[in-house]
Amino acid sequence: MIQVDIVLAIAIFLSILLAVVFVLWIFYNRVMPLTTTSSIRWARNPVALFIKGITLFYNFHGGKEKTAAASVEQVQQCPYCTYVFISDKQGGVVMCPRCKSYIAGQAPSPRP
């Protein structure tokens, strides 16, 4: 019996899987008639449809809702964990939502 390392076995499996997906993708693109529009081609291609589904799921179920800052002064970056967040306080002491460290507020610098 041939002894194969687990990492090599996983690499071979993933390579074969990638080759099969690539061949199926080429096959489904070749089978489509040239008169079809690109939207129909997208709808019939299972690989492209899978990728589009993952993209839509990620975009609409991505987690918490993001809000835009009203001004540049509201955007703060924690000097300890480098997390960027929006602060409602103008100056004073602000707490980082990720690492819970206190950050001394800075006065906005004048723009040249």
C-alpha cells in the first residue's frame, strides 16, 4: 500500500475537485448556443449560479447593518486594536467597542 501524507491527500483531492469544476464550467459554456444572451447563459450555468447565490447571500445576510458617519470627525480608530468605528461623542473619553479600552478624545485639527 502506498503511504500518502494527509496534507498531500487533501491537496490532490482539492486539485481534482477544482479540475472537475473547471471542466464542467467549460462544458456548460460550450453547450450553450451562441444566440443566447449573457443573462440566460448565467441562469443556465450551475457554477455561475452557485457563485451568484453565495454573493447574494453574503450581501444580504452579512450581519449587522452598517451606518455612515455624518462627518469625518466621528470616525475614530483605536490605537490598541486598530478597530475603526463611529463615535457619537465629539471629544472627551470614548470606549472602543471591540477591546473596551478607553481612548482620549482629540480636538479636530484645522485643515490647511
